Amino acid sequence: MLKNVCGLDRIFRIIAGLGCIVAGIFRLFGGGIAGYIIIVIGIILFFTGAVGHCGIYILFGISTCKKRRDD
């Protein structure tokens, strides 16, 4: 898998993912399905940040990683 998530984007995804997971857990105490949805979003954000790969970025040709120069 080619990495296309780097730098601040990667850090933001990991922090936002953890935040969503925690918020979703607290939301579960209130009942309803919203907590589960927030947890799933958090897991996706955390996973894409940890792995450094986003499938949606591939569809749009986006990469936040610096291009390597082959010398």
C-alpha cells in the first residue's frame, strides 16, 4: 500500500480518531445509535492515520506526503 497520508494530516487523523472514539463511548451512555456511528468514524480516522493510507484520497489523486526524488 502506498502511503498518501503524512505530516499534520496524519497527526490530526489520529487525534481526531481517538477523540471520536472517546466521545462515542460517552454518547453510548445516553442511548441511541449516534454513539456507535461516532465510534466507527473514530476508528476509520484512527486507522487511516496510523496506517498512512486513505482510499478516498486515491479516488481524487490527493496525497499529503512529499514526493520523493529518484536521483
